[in-house]
Amino acid sequence: MFKRITGTETTLIEIFLNDVPVMVPDDINVGAAILLRSSYCRKTVVSGSPRGPFCMMGACFDCFVEINGKMNQQACLQQVEAGMRIGFQVGPANLSAEETC
Amino acid sequence: MERYPLVVIGAGPAGMAAASVAAEYDLEVLLLDDQASPGGQIYRNVSRASADLRSEILGREYYEGLTQVDEFLRSKINYSPASTVWDIDTERHVCYLRNNRSYQVSAEHLILACGSQERPMPFPGWDLPGVMMAGAAQILLKSQAMLPASEPVLAGSGPLLLLLAAQYLNAGLRVQGIVDTTPKSRYLESIRYLPGAMTAPRPLFKGLSLLKQIRNAGIPLYRGASNLLASGDSQVRQLSFHCAGKRHRIDTQIVLPHQGVVPQLQLVKLAGCELTYLHRQQSWSATVDKYGEGSVENTYIAGDGQQINGAELAVIAGKMSGLQVLRKLEKIDLSTFERRVKPLIKAKNKIEKARRFIDAIFRPSEELNTPSDDTMICRCEEITAGAVREIAKLGCQGPNQVKAFGRCGMGPCQGRFCESTVAALIAEVQDRCISEVGYYRVRPPIKPITLGQLGNAVIES
């Protein structure tokens, strides 16, 4: 849906988007990294309809994704890191064992 | 718990100004901000953006933010970026998340400079992927150097649409059109504020020059548009609307709506401060005295997080609150206070007067305020305007009762994107004034926090 301005100086890193390795600039946030590839990042809990990042400032919570196994993370508020695993959330989040103990 | 004489929340123009003025007199200041670098949304990423992006694309107003950011970064302030405040109580205890841990600090004085968010703009299809607030698209340009991959359509009202269209032109991207929902009656309504606007005319001239740039580029401007509809299956494919007596359809994969900004009041509410409904801005504002102090003693609200007046006034408001804190803590004497505050008050009055024109001309249209029954207004719980009208007909007194009856506002955004619409719909159905209808109560945590983060919270220093 979006692209980097041509000529922007960039170092690329590898992240995993739904288990697929992709190269993205190292200085962008997770929401932006998603928008380079896709206009949506989750399916809603209520009706299962697709949604994408909407406000890019942490207010709308529409960019909830799974980051490194932790669900309901606001993609627009976290920077990408090499090796990061980002998963689209389909339906309600699971509570991982790490969070409950 | 660690104690600070002053905690400032937000590193936008108001927060930076408040903290910088306090630091001038060696007051120990903690500034918490949820972004990675200072500047707020208006100057987001200004210290890191490339020189080309700053000067060639985003323009002078953005570039000027760099001076303030540099000054702020040079000041002796305990600046804590990437810190998300998730609770504040009426005793000014502040809870925030940083690096996966939660901390609690106590503030003798608290300045809330949380800025604004975009005013929700509900129309059928605004939940489809490919529809994104225009402000969000501008944030992507400022902070991520990113442009829409295909020609977008801009829709709504307000100066940001013109600014964004011009910035895209500077970057070599045309927008397919600007669908202007400003009702034609607003031009007449705003004329009487025009002389006031001329007392601080910079925004007016800026607007005219943007308009000229857009016209010269041959970008279609659909004035007085209404009945917007974004359609597509899993992604927007078309925006249609009424304009000049006929239905227009534009095929597009990106629609960027916008109708101004409103104060972010979550933390103001949690801090126990009273709000006042501001009819001319069609939004709630934080109730404050001359120096920005709210209804709770020693809690201040400055900048667009108090009421929308723009970045220039936010700096003034931030400084005034900072100076008042310094005076109360006897870091400055009364004569220094008065000497420094006097020119600020003068400048403030001038800008406020000029603001009336922008408020009047860009007051949102009735249609977008109280949308058609089939429009989804609560994006989180997927509740339509029709469902809210039905609940309001039952006699629900305000947004909190509507929430209990229909889940509207109960999702993760906690009503940030439906509150104004819900209140407007109740007011419409029950023929009441929106100021009586009220607003959502806010409950902590206002940002997601895990049990693990809560369990590992650092409370003792």
C-alpha cells in the first residue's frame, strides 16, 4: 500500500512476516513495515473482516499484531528489529503461557 | 516511589516548551513520551528525517520544529522516550511502560501535554483496509519516508488535506482528487471571523498558497461533497460521493479521510480534571485557568491536549504552565514570572482570536457528525450508527449507558474513535445538547499491559 521515497538511504534487515522472510528498512516501525507489503494486518474479533493500520499514532488499536509470540501489540509503536517475527492476528488473541505465569 | 517536582507527559511543542523552561531554572523534570524521538506528531522525527525530506517535501513549518527539538535535547531534562503512560490518578501518581517494564513515579506538579488525535470521520466503508486517516499517512511521510504506492484520494475538510496534497506533490506524487466535505454554508458563517484571522495571518496565507499549488497542478477539488462511500471486498477499490448534483466515482486503492483534530483527553480524565464542551470546536476541552492549571490542583494541561489551537500556541501554553510551576515552587520570583508571562499572554490572545476563523470554516459537517444508520461508528466492536440510535431511543442518558447496553466504546481503543459520534447521535435522537449528554469514563490501563509487565512493576526506587 505504501512505498519508501526513492533514494532514501536505507539499511535492510530480515524480519519474518507470517513466517515468510522479508527484507525491510531497519529504521521503520512494524506498522510501516506491514504497509510496504500489505494493506491489512488482522481480521477482527467480531466479524472476521480485514483491517489495516489506521491512525499510526497509537490511538486506534487497529494495527494489533503478534510480535515475537506476544499478541495484541500495536504495530505502529514498535520499531522493527532483525529477526523479528510478526504475525497477522485472525480473530481473538490467545493468552500465551509466558503471560499467565 | 520516585518523586519528581515536575513530570511532563508528551514531547510535542507544549511538553518540550514546558520542560525546557523549567530546566532553565534547574528544576528536576521527568518527561515521558511514547515516541522514540521528540517533536510530537507535528514535528515527528524532525531530528532524524533527511535534509531533503525536511526542506524539499515537508516544508518550512515542519523544518522550524528542529530548532525547538534541538533546544529541548540540549536542556538538562530527564527525558524518557518510548515510555507509554497507562495510568494516572488524582494524586498525580504516574504509571508508565518502558522496555517491557512498568514504573510508577510521583509528581508534585504534573503537566499533561498529550496533544491531539484525528477527529473520527465515520462514513460507510471507512473500516476497509486502504482507508487510513490522512494524518496517519502524513506520519508515514514524516517518520518513515513513505508515500502511497498508488495515487490516493483525500477526503474531508481541514487544512491538513491541502498540506498533505502539497507535500505529496513536492515528493512527485499526485493525488487523484480532494473530496472536500466542508459544507458551503461554512464560508458564509466564517466571514465574520476573517478580520480576527488577519491579526495572525500566517496560517491564512499558507492555506492560500497551498491551494494555489494544488490548483496549478490540476488536481480536481470536489467542493461541498457529501454521502461518501468507500467500497471494495477485502480492500477499498472505489470512493463514491455526491457533488454538484451528481454521483462521482473514483477508482482508488487508497482513501485518506480527515476532518480536523480533537484533544486526547484520556489522561486528563484519569487525572480527575474537569472538561468543558467547546461548541465552536465541536469537542470537549480540558477546563483550565489562565496558566493552564486544571480543576485538580497542581495538574496542568497544555497545548492541543487542552484544546485545539495549533503548535505555535502550544509552545506558549507549555511555557506559561512551566513558569507557573516555577513560581509555585519559588524557583522564580513574582517579578520574573510577570516579566516572562506578559508577552506570552499577548501572543496567546492574538493566536486565539485568529483561530476562530479556522474553527468556523472547518466545523465538521452534520452528516459526518451523525452518520447514516448503516455506518459503522465503533470500529472495535463494530456497532453501527443505527444500533446506537435504537439504544438512544430507549432513553439511555449518555455514552456510558449506551456502552453498557450495546458494547459501543468497549473495545481496545476505549472510545477514542467513537466517543464524539456516540454523543452526537444521543443528542440528535433525544434532542439534547451534546454538552449535557457527556462523555465516556476512562478506566486504566489506557494502553495494553500484560500481567507479566504488571507483576514486574518497579514501584520502589
